Amino acid sequence: MELNTNQLKFIKINQLGESYSVSLVDNKEFEIIKGYGSTVIEAINDMHDNLI
């Protein structure tokens, strides 16, 4: 399954070497919460776990 990042309006994705960070941002691009992982999906799941 391929992730279409154009649909993730309030998600900011950064590549950190061989890993990724994903941030939930508001409309002014202030970071609210972050997640980290070796893939974008893992980083999104980590961010989601941090919300729960």
C-alpha cells in the first residue's frame, strides 16, 4: 500500500538519516505532537500511540 502524503494536510514528515519523524501541526505549522520510526507508517503509528 502506498501512502499519498498529499492527503495529510496537517502532518509534517521529515527524514532523519535512515529514520523518519512525523509531526501533527496546526494551520500555522506549530508542531503539536511527534512520532518517530524507521518508516513513515511506523512514525505515524508512534505519533498515534502518543495521543492515546
